[in-house]
Amino acid sequence: MPAVPSLTARLAAFRDELGRLLAWRDRMPQGRLWAERLNELRFVRATLAWEDFLEETFLCFLRGARPSSGTTYAVSVPPPRNIAEARSLAIGQGRFGTWLNEAWTQRRASDLFGARNPYDALAAQRFSEIRVVRDRIVHRSEYSRARFQDLIVSIYGASRPGWTPGRLLSDTSAGSSVLESYVSFLDAAARTIAT
């Protein structure tokens, strides 16, 4: 059997990407609208890195990798012989995984690893918020707009007319920006999965 993929390497690559995205805060343009648009792009890049991280860690666990804690997770399917088989198992019936959908990812984890698996952290409500914000950036549907407005009301207690995802992500009323808060949350979840 070929070498087992490294969870440590996957975590390091994910954290490096988040670090690059956060480093942009020191180079943001002065104009509010430009900064908001760039924050939307930074956020989408962070969610893409998160999806890559999830898929790659599924492959690692399916191929027998262990987190640095040494915890082992039983695989409920025959062990894949190679990465291509592992990817097929991880994704399931579709052409690709919907990794940003935490419910889908939890179902895949439960199907492949049983009830005790490293993806329990995905039960946090914050993942739903992250998905709503990303969906509003990348989809212009009435559904994504309405869900985003509902999120604004749940966060601030009232509607904020004219608020865009970029405006939300740039908000610093809680100290750090919402973007930095979400990125820190993804980083902590990744460390929980991989260690």
C-alpha cells in the first residue's frame, strides 16, 4: 500500500492559505466599497480552501491516516486501494462533493466512519452562517438574498438595508472583522479535525 497521506501537511497547507488571505488586511484599499469587494473575494477563497481541506482530510482518513492525537476512526467501507478510490468513496454518488454544506459533509462522514468521526465539529451553527454568506456572494438568487437578510437580522437583531456580504464581512463592531472571525473559526475547526 502506498504511503498514507499526511493530515499534518493538509492542515499546514490550509493554515498557510488562511494566513495569506488574512495578510491582505494590511494592504486593503482605502475606499470602503473596494475593501468590501476584496473581503468578499478573500472570504470565497477561504471557503474554497476549506472545501479542499475537508475533501483532502476525508481522503487521508479513508487511507488510514491518524490525527496527531493518535485517535483512530473506523472506516465503514472496504479500504480504498488508492487515492482515486478514496476520492470516489468520499464524494459518493455525485460528480463532486458539496463540502461547504455541513449537513452533507456530516452525512458522508457518518456513512464512511460511523457515528464517531473527526467531523463532529461541523455541527456548529457558524458553518451555516458561513455557507449563507458565501452563497449570497456567488449566487444572485432571491433565495440566497432572503437567507442572507435573515442572517443579518439574526446577527444584529434588525434588518440592515443595503448591507452586502462585503459590508458584513468588513464590520468590526465586535473588535475584529467578521471576515477574520469566520476565518479564525475555520482554522480552529481544521485543527480539531486534523489533531
